[in-house]
Amino acid sequence: MSEEWFDFLKRDYVQGFTQFCGFEVELVAPGRFQARVVLRPDYLQQDGFGHAGLIATLADHTAGYAAYTNVTPDYRILTVEFKINFFKPARGESLVCRARVINGGKKIIVSESEVFAVAGIEQTLISKAMVTLAVVPAAKFNSAD
């Protein structure tokens, strides 16, 4: 994969809903992707912890982009299924998600994401997701199928 492709993925990752959420790309490498989001007050649930919906979105989206690093520009990545476990409440200033491809394929890729709550210099693993992704030809996005 080229640096040009990785630069495209960095820009592509942050648009629409993820831009609204304030996601920021920190690392792009073959089969890997890392992103961060600052925990603003409006991202917290009723008890003051980071909301599970935000965490799940971060885990799913980042896993998808880890998979995206392994395909060429004529393909797109779509989530087929994901499962997430929450270990601890999300407390801190931000969340960091580290995702990696654990099984690459031509039609199906499986990635995992680990989400950490960051408080000062401490990082606490708060959740882990397994994400199954379909590799879809970009041309299909322009057809009625």
C-alpha cells in the first residue's frame, strides 16, 4: 500500500457522523488503524461515563479502516457483523481505539478493536470488539443491485 492510499484513508475516516463525533486519526499502517476521540460532556451517559454507543461506533469504524488498509482503491469495506464486550466504564479525557486485521481475505476480513480510556498518562482497556467486514467492489456502489 502506498502513502497516498494511507493519506486518503486518514481523510476518508473522518467525515459525516465520525466527523460530528470528533474522531481523529493517529496511526495508519498495513492492517492497523488507530483513532482517538475526546470525551466531551455530551458524549457521556447518565452516570458520567463515555456512552456505549460512542465506544461501539469508534470500535466498529476503526476496525473497518484497519481492513480498508488491506484493499485497493477499487474496493470498499462494509461491516457484516460485530460483537463488543465492555469491561470497565469509560472514564478520562479521551478514548483511544487500536484496531488490527486478524484474518485477511479476498471477500471477508476480520478485525479486532481495543478501546482504552485515557486519563493523564494512564490507559485502561475498557472494551474489545470483533468485527467481520465484507470486501465489496466499489463499482457495486454505483449500481442498483
